[in-house]
Amino acid sequence: MSTQAILLPLFVEVLLTFGLMFGMMYHRTSSLRRKEVRLSDIAMREPNWPYLPTLFANAFSNQFELPVLFYVLTILEYITRHADFIFVVLAWIFVLLRVMQALVHVIDNNVSRRGAFYGLGALVLFAMWIIFMVRILLGLP
């Protein structure tokens, strides 16, 4: 597999993370400008942000949970030269599920749908790790 094919899903996940961060920054700044919240209300990380900035902040924070394992796996797959078509397909499925979860998180925050996307993504990532571990431990290509 080419470097671009292997790393493109990771790049999309990184862009998703930055997109959520910029959305969080925009909504927080807007809330401060509209005086929906005062700096003293949030100075010590108190949970006093209005609803929309909180949605984006939670979605942004969520990108530092499962995706960290995805980043590590992608790097390991690349440096050990084990990244193949199956890895790339599963990587895209994982990233698309992350995008869907993030969209649900910031649009309507439907916990059931959001949780389903999270759970499916976790299963895909788990399968990716199992495949990688088996290949490494058994010395498979």
C-alpha cells in the first residue's frame, strides 16, 4: 500500500479533531461576546459553558480517547510494513464512524445514535488491533 493510502484516514481523523476544536473555539468566543457566560464563570474549568460550546468541547475531547489507539496502530502498521488493503478499509470505516459520531454529537446529541457509532468504531478498532497483533506474534506478512 502507498504511504498516502495508509495515512489518508489518519489525516482525516486529525482534520476532524481540528475542525471540532475550531468549532468549540468559535462557539465559546461567541458565547462570551453575547455575554451568555462570563470569564469568571469558566476561569477554573467550571462546567458553566452554554449548551452548544459544551457539545463541541465534549466532541473535541472525545477525539483523544479511541483515536489515540488508532494513531498508534497506524504508525505501527506503517513502520512494520503490515499495512495492507484490509487495514486501509478498516481504517476508513473507523474514521467514517468517528465522523458520524462527531456529527451526531454536535448536531442533536442523540446518545443512542452517538453510542452506536462509538461502539461500532470501537469494535472495528479492536478488530484492527487483533489482526495486527496476530500477524506480529505469528510472524505473518
